[in-house]
Amino acid sequence: MSSAGNASSISISKNNAPEQRLMIMWDRFGGSAFGRKIFSIVLGRTAPYTGSIKAEVLSLRPGSVEVVLKDRRSLRNHLNSIHAIALANLGEMASGLAMISAIPANTRAIVVNLEIEYLKKARGRLIAKGSATPPQEVTEAMDSLALAEIKDGEGDTVSSVKVHWRLSPREEKT
């Protein structure tokens, strides 16, 4: 199930594929500022390294996501800008949410390559927009590209991220 509209009729359980659980949680919590904070906290606890930057998901639909990262001292480097790896983490998060929200339920995905271009020192509130258009049927291992663009408060792109995901059929549990 990759449609957010149908996801709310499914209960959350370990039997649901990750993208189903993701969209069910978003349907339940994404409609309010408080709910989005709860969703982002749960996401960060599910993927602790991703959660280390404390970014907040603003919008999510299959293949598209918008995530905000607030500038704070714990993310800064010696040049008084947001650290390069924090930006890579944000880009991977945005690409991952876009990809996972769009893949078919019988598909698993894992990062196999990440490319990032740093275009400007990152300072202040950042918005990462992730996008992915994976195939709707995956019968054998294949690669699919997801993109993330990170902009600052002035609208300037500070980083551009390309994440290559290996998609493969999910093994059925016996």
C-alpha cells in the first residue's frame, strides 16, 4: 500500500511493511504541529542516527517530503556553520522518507551510494525537500535515485544530495 489515503484504515502492526507503518503514522499525526513533532520524535527513535539532528517532518506524501532543521550549537562546526555530516544526514533523511513512502509494500530499500554537493555555508533554519519516483513493481534487485535539496532561509540552495537506493523484493516470512 503506497497511498496515504488508504493507509488510515490499516492498523499499525509489525506485520505491516515499513512504508505502510510510515504512512499510517503520518496520517494519524501529520495534521497538526504537535502531531508532526510526535511523528518526528518517533521517527528519530526508530532511526537513532537520523534522530540525532532532531529535524522535523513538515509534509509527507508518497515520493515527496519536506523536512526542517533548526540551527543550533550542537550541529555547528568550527566555521560556525552547520556541519557537513549533519547536512548529509538531513539529505539522507529526506531522500529516505521520499523513497520509503513511495515503494511498493513488497519492496525493501537500502542506501548504496550517497553524493552531496556543498554550495554555501549552511546557517539558520534549513528546509530539505526530498523526492523519489521508484518503480511501482520490483521483481528483482535494481537501483533507484532519490534527490534532496537543502535551502536556507534566504531560499539559497546550500546542499544538493543524490542518494542511490537498492530496491529488491521483500522476502516473504514463513
